[in-house]
Amino acid sequence: MRFTNRRAATGRDRDGAGDVSRRRLLGAGGAAAATGLAGCVDLPSTLGDLVDDTDAVSLFQNGLRRLGYYPDETVPESVRVNWSAPINAADHTAAKSSPVPTPDGETIVFAGDTGWVYGYAPSGELQWTTKTDATNKGFHGSAAIIGDTAFIGGYDGDLYALDTESGDLVWRTRSEDGDLGGPLAIGSSPAYHDGSLYVVSEYAPPSSGAIWEIDPDTGEPTWSDDRVWGQAHPSPTIDLEAGRLLFGSNDGVVYCWEYPSLEFAWSFQADADGEKQEGGAFRKGAQIKGTVAAHDGYGYVGSWDGNSYCLDLEDGSEEWAFETGEVIMSNPAVDVDADVVYMGSDDGSVYALDPDSGDELWSTDVGGRVIGALTVTAETVLAGSYDSHLYALDKETGDRRWRVRNRGRVTSAAVPVDGRIYYAERAVFSNYYDDDAETTLEEPGHAYCLVGDE
């Protein structure tokens, strides 16, 4: 079932086991979609006035193409921690939610993995906190901020709209009531364009996903496509010039729609060679956890099969694959001016690649797995590592400029805003990988703000 009341959905069903139960689930939820919205009021901003105003929109990875590129930001030569605050305490290993500044830069929105959302001033003053019902695994996707409203999905399967000035709930969907087909979780970060939100949701059983178009004023869905297999975590990427909307999933497939018509365009299958799932609907081995970065008609994304792929956005054909030999979970970043793709890997390295050929320009060992999103600024690549450091690398050579020691593993994107750098880490646990011992929280993961060390 593909719910639609604004555009005609034209995608075809995929063959494979699990279709009947999955369609039945969405059929029940779609008919009642958004009927359980709580606290629904008019948004503080008139979103229709913001459609063409990019200064009023703030998104994960700094835009619809998810490039992680901040050309106007310069990273200080040396830094110090200006302030930090505990926000994460869950033991879920997924990358943590990345901070997102409001369009005016006056508030930085952090979402924690225990279900709390925080609004901090750049100075570190806590402006507000909001507790949601996503208390099990909290938030791992990041907010999309439109005007003075933040939209973020939780691991309770609900999508929340919050006033960024007060933290007050504007509206929410309710998975338990069947909204959005009753998803298990929303791990993606919403995209916003032309008056609509786009968000990816996860379901089980069967292990599957869907893409939704949502009215940001009301939370009501206006279109969806549930052809996705595997519980999809990545965020939707929209390339307006190429006319494409796309994202990957745990089945190792990148799914792509024409935009704005939302007609299904193509799919690309990475090298999944593991055990069969859902009666053979897909295989493990090539899970795609990171978000696609779109540049100059191509999409760049990594897979658990150890490859970073370059895909032609026109037809989904593979242009090249760069093999690291280890799982790739990290979101790439692209410097569109220097024409360089940066990516991280579980092999503990950050790579700079030629986008045309996939040739390695340089690589740097950062001491641990890189599973969060990379960031590239005017001169620097920022990368969080499992060795509990945030690294700043020279973007031309890969040489380390500095690193900052933290408490836990750094798995969010580092976000530069007006000379400050914001990011978040995982909590610190003992015995996490020891099945014979009790896992114990040693210290919460913190949100951080770095400033220049003058």
C-alpha cells in the first residue's frame, strides 16, 4: 500500500516474502494516518514563506544533498572544550544524533538517546529541555529545523515537531495508533523542500521500511512508498538539479525516485552475500547505514560489504567502487569546490577520493572505527573516532592538525557554527562486549562545544 492524497504513487511492488503482512500493516495504518496526532497546533512559522529561503532551513549534513560541506566555516588552529553536558546514556551502538543549529544560530538542538531533546545557547546555557516518549533508544537521527520548528524522528516510531524557542510540542505522530503505518523506529533525519517533509521509517516484522512525504503543518502524510526491505536508517537525500530523491537500506539497496514527481526511478544492489532474510526477500552482508552524498550528478555511499560506491544518479549504474576491506557505516562528505570526496571506514581510516575515478588521494589513521558523519570546512576535515577523539585533518594532505580527547566514542557529526564546533559522543560502558558480565554505564555521553584556544 502506498498512501497518497496529493500525488499519484506509481511505484511497483517488489516481489518477495513478507509483502502481504507488510502491506496489511500499512493498509491499517495508512487509513488512520495522523488520526492520533497529539498537541497539534499551527506551526509558529508560516512554512509556505520559507520554501525558497535557504537561510530559514537547517538540515543534517548542511543541506538536501547531505554534503557535510561548510565552505564558509574555518576551524581554529587549536581548540579547547568550552562546555559540555551529559545527553546520552543508552547502550545502542548506532551513531548518535548530530547537533543542528537553528537558522539564526541562536540555539543548538541536541537530541539524546534517552528520549530527551535539548536546546542550548552557543554559550552553553540550557534554554529548554523536552522529554519525549522515545525513552528506550531515544534519537539517532538529527533534526530538520524550518524557521522556529524542529522535526525529529525517534526510536519509538514517532515523528515530533518542537518549537525551538521553548521546546514545546507542536505535534507528534503516534506509532502505537498506526500513524505512518506503525513504524518500529525512525532513525533517519528528515529532509524539507517545497513545503513538505520527507522521512524514512523502519518496520518489523517483516524487516522493511518506507519513505513518507508529510505536511509539516499537521503531521499528516501525503504520499508514501513501502517497497523498501531491511530496516532503513539513512536519511533521504534530494538533489534538485538531478531531480532525484534517494536513500539506502539494510538490504544493501539504494532506492531512488524522480523528484518532484516521486515516480520510482531505479535501485542499486550492493554485494550482499550473507544469510537470506524474510524468506529470501534480501540478504545480509551489504547493509547501507550511511546517507548518500549527492554531487554533480553522482551519489556517494558506503556499504557493509567494505566498498564506497559512486552511483550515476540518472540510472543507478555503478561508476566505481573503492574497497577498504572493512565495514563502512560513516556518511561521506564532499568538498564541491575542490571536487574531493571524504569517507571514513571501520578500518580506522579517513580517505580522500577523486570523485571521477575513485582513486585514493590520501588516507589517515584516526585510531578507531569511523561510524559518524564526516564534515569538511574551508580547510579541514572533521572526523569522530571510536578511539574517543575528534580529529581535525588538513583536507589537502590528511595531516592531523589537532585532536580532542573525549569521554566516549565520538559518533555524531561535528558541526561548525560561527567559530564553534558542536558534536556528541556515546556513553561509556564496561563489559559491553562480554556476554558473561553485566554491562554497566560508567559515564554518560556528552554534548560538546569547542572554541579556539587563543
